Amino acid sequence: MNLASFRSGVTSAITGTLTDVTMTGYLLSPIEPPCFEIDFPDDTFLVNRTAGGKTTEFSCVVRGYVQFGDPQDGQATLDGWLSAGNDNVQELLEADRTLSGAVDDLYVRTVSAPLRIQVDNTVFLCAEWTVDVIVSNS
């Protein structure tokens, strides 16, 4: 499993269409919206999931932030990311479920409703896409 290739593939899937966002594939500091980051919650890596340890499965959270200074403007951006259409993040992530060969398969398992989140004493609006991934062990 090559996490750098995975991060690069997710970043390309999002920034290839959403050209006005910042995304490196890693956690961001500082957060400067609109932006996306990839986070790995506890217990997300499940190795040796098939007979003979041929696959690794993991989950990650792709988190998109917008500014909260003008909640209507930020919410409108989130609405675009969550609604059907060209800016729908789930559709962007699932357009190439192998991320150009970086993984064997991925799908978006859950999508959060818009959230208020505080990071470093600043409040942002965000949404989270939980992505499940399967990778063959070579």
C-alpha cells in the first residue's frame, strides 16, 4: 500500500474540478478555506482482510472547510459540494474508483451534514466524506 499515491489521487480527484480550493492530501495548518484535508481516524487500517493477507482495507475522512465569516456564502459553497452536479465531492471521489491504479477500489460510505467545527479558536463550516478503500498487498 502506498499512502502517498492514495493521497495524491484523492487530491487530484478534487482539485481537478474544484480549482478554487487548496488541498495537499495531508492535514492542514493553518486552515485557509476553501480547502480539503485527509484525516485517518483511530483504528482505520484493517490489514490481511482476505485469506493469505492479500488486501488491506482502510477508511479515511476527506474534510472540506469553508469560511464562517459569511455563513450564507460558506453554506452555498458546501451546498454545491453536497448537491448533485459538477461540484459534488462524492461524485468526484468515485469518478475513478481506483485513483489511476493507486488503489483497487474505493467508495464514499457516509457524507455528513454541514457542521460547525472549531480549530485553533476559529470556527469553520465543514462537511466530511468517509471513504472506504481496498488495496492489494503486493
